[in-house]
Amino acid sequence: MDSYDFEEQLVGAMMIQGDHIECRDVIGKLPVESFDNYHLRTMYQAITALLNKAEPLDIFTVQASVPEDTKHYVLEVAGRCKSAANIRGWAKRVRQCWMLRKGESDLIHAASLLRAAGTHDINERIAEVSGIVGKLQFETNDKLPRRIGDLLDDYMVVLENRMKGEESGLYLKTGIQAMDDEYGGFDRTDLIIIAGRPGMGKTELAINIANSIGRQKGKGLIVSMEMSDMQVVERHVADRAGLSIGALRNPLDMIQEQYTRLTAATGTLLDEHNYVIDGSFTVDECIAHAERMNMDGGLSFLAIDYLGLIAKPKAERNDIAIAEITRKLKRFTLRNKVPVILLSQLNRGVEGRPDKRPTLGDLKDSSSIEQDADVIIFPYRDEVYDDHSSMKGIAEIIVGKYRSGQPKTFYMGWRNGHFTNIDQADAARQFSENERKQEPSKEWR
């Protein structure tokens, strides 16, 4: 796409229009480097300077502001422009042409990286190329701002589907019944952080959510950097069958009823479309795998276990590297409409206080995580710290941040190493029963 005509029409229109709100809008969005032609770029730079200084803008002030070799072009450009009615349209075309030139340059650089790659650094080069391609931005004609009033008809269809008990397609159910009832599920552009101390069930909660989405016939990708792919499969089977990991590792000791549940679980998993890949990856490699799957029939979620094991980009400090990872993942969700579930560890500081329920301040390098995350969930089991806890068999799902609603705590059962849905009133009753059971021992002490 040749940009010369667009650039000439834009500069000519701005000189005719003068100091007008449309001209100021253009210089706020269109940088000087968007212009490919030297003389037109010089004129646009002069126009920008005049507007920024609140000085008169016309053919003569522009001519007086440009270098000698450009002066005679000013009158020619202004003479060929007959109307200033389409300034924003010309600006959009100039921007599109600039993006295409920039994209072509970036792709040429990416191709040179691939040509120079060797067997010793092929993974690093591919990750670098994926990062370059992921940052490409193109402004097209098919996506324009829409008036909110014009979107209401589409939204009413979403509401009607919900009233009929049908899914709107905008949200993904987590399988945590109480949380789904409260919030309606995850938005498809959410970055969800599941954070906790070791043994709290971070991975188990992510697998519980993955199994729920699998039941909805979604397609998910789990990037595991802590467990092998076989361990992830075993966790899926155990969660779906409601069996402990120990039972699956000693199958000869299982009873018939456990075998029946195992057979049913593996049968349903065979028909579902959750994928797993294990190893050590950069964030760009994780995104590249997810984008390839998204192009091949769509992706319902990307889960990464866990943040601390992602190969970090070079940065002055660890928190800056973490910020780069979370921002890239958030950009991925917005670009692809695929939610990301990112597991993270908590600081050791939580161990040193009486109430060990986590808060946002317990996140490692928390500032960027808090900023970029849409949802932050802390699974917490009090019985990990207290053998006589009144919360035995009850797990707390603490929502520390929810961008679209109020943070809240939900309760799930904990049985055979898995989270199970329980009625919130039943959780309160179980807590009361546990309290009563503890009373005799407290009196004896």
C-alpha cells in the first residue's frame, strides 16, 4: 500500500483546516515517524510544533517553519488538496501504511533471526521470533468503535440466553459452584492468579477448573513446569474419579467401586480436549504454544504452573522481570479472548503470623501481579497448620481481587486430596460440628 497520496492529502487538509480540534486529535495519535516521505514528514513535524505552541497554522506559517529544500513543496501540496472534510480518514490510512511498513521490517528481522539460528539456540531464537510476531499490531477497516446503544441488542440476546439457562459464550464456568453462582464465571479476557503456600492445593484447584471446562467441551492447554505430563494426567484422573493419588499408585489395593469410578473417569476424559506440555519455558514460548492451538479450532484457557518457574527475561530487578511476564500474558488474553490461569507462590511471611490466611500483600513481587490480574484466588486450608482446626475437611477459596465484582470467600470440601462442591450453609454446619468436637479436648487442657 503506497502511502504518499494519503500523506499528501492529510498534510494539505491540516494546512487548510488550521488550528482545529480534528488537527489536534490527529497529532495526539499519529507520530511524526508515521510519514514515509521526507518532505511530507518535515511539513507534518512543523504542523505539530505550531499546534503545540498554539501558534497560527496555515500554508505560510508552515512554509516559514520547514527547511529550505522543502519550502517549494508546501504550496504544491496545499494546492492539490481541495477539501479538509476527511482529515481523520486520511490519518487512519497514513497510520495503516506505517503499521504495514513497520510490520514488514519486524518480519524481515524475525526471518533473519531464524536464518541465523543453530541447533544450540533454536529454542531461544524461536521464542524471540514469537515475541516479535506477538507484538505486531495492525489497524484494519473491519473493527471500528461502536456506540454502546448499538450494542444493546446483542447484549439482550446474551441476557435471554442466560434466562433460558443457556451459556452466553462470554464466560467460562469454573466448576466452583458457589463462585460461579456469585460471579457467573471467568471473562474470556481475564488473567487469573491462583496463589498459595505449598500444600494448599493450587495445582489441584487449577486441575479442578480445567476438568470443569473440559466437561463444557472446551479446549485447554496446561503448561506444567513443576510436574511431568504423566503426573498431570494422574491428577486429572484422580480429580475426575474422586480418588486419592495414593489409591491410583496402589491399584491392586482398590475395591470394585473405585475401579468403576476410575473407568468412568477415563472414559469421559477420552472424549475431552485438554492438552498438557511439560518442561521449562519462557513466557513467549507459552504464548506461542497457546496461539497455535487457538488458531487450530480455538482455545478455552491457558494454565501455567507456575510463575516462579517461568524463565525470566533479562531485567535489572526480579519484580521488573515478573511485570514483563504478567503484562505479556494480559496482552495475550486481550488479543486472543483466552483466559490465563497463572499459579504463583506466596511469601514465607504468611507462616510467621497467627492468622495465616493470605492477603494481596503476601504475593511475591506483588505490585505488577496485583495490577495486571483480573482475579486473584487464594486456596487456604486451615488444617495444614492446625491439626485441631475447626475447618477440618473444609477449604476456603479466598477471592482477594475480582475486577468485575466484590472480593469474597467461598467454601469447598476437601476429600481424598481434591476440592469438592459443598453447600455454603453445609460448610457452616460442618464448622459448628468440628467446634463442638473440639470442646472436650479444650476443657481437658
